[in-house]
Amino acid sequence: MGLLDYVAEQIKELRAHYNSGEGLSQEALAKHINVAPNTISRWETGMYRPSLEDLERLARFFGVSMMNFFPPEGTEDDEDQLMALLRTARQLHPADLEELMKYAQFRKARRIYQGESRPKAGRKKGKQK
């Protein structure tokens, strides 16, 4: 499964299981995050790729980490750097810690998303009739 398909599946799952499984329509979600209703459909079918800002709005709306939209990585972190970051983070005010976490998630998402091209709206170029 490619990244775009994974993102699409996560959006569908979050919307379908919203409010203890009651679900949420594409139109209602679109209204909450201020996008066109057909945009949600295009994200869920993988026709369009949501921007990082779109993913951040979705994450905030659903109350999940932005990293929920990305497949888990199987790589090891450099333990020394990670431990140094954790020691520093423990000394932060809770609001600052939350912002640090969101910033780290945004940076990671941007790195994962980098290089993927976003389909343009409109007709595909090619043969003209």
C-alpha cells in the first residue's frame, strides 16, 4: 500500500468511527475543517493528496496525532539524541511540551510527504479530441 492510499484509508477510518462509531458524513467533516465536500471524497479515494496543513486540521479535529496518517516506521532512533531530547522536554511547561510534540510530528510528516507529487485539478494533459 502506497503512502497516498494509507493516508486515504486513515481519513476514512477516522470519519467512519467518529463519535464512538456513529460516524460522520463527508459533508459534515468538510464543514468542520473548512474544505469543499468533494475534497473529502477525493482524499478518501486517493485522487487528491491532502496538504500537511490539511492533515494537521484533520488531526486536531479528530483528536489524534498527525502521525496517525502515516505508516509506522521500522527504523531505530539514535538513543543518545532521543534521550537528550527527552531530558530537555521533561523540563518544559506542559503547553510548550505539547507544541514541541506537534512541531516534531509536523517535521516528520513533512519529511515523509516530501517528494510525493500532488495531482493537479482539471483535465489530464494528453490527447485532445
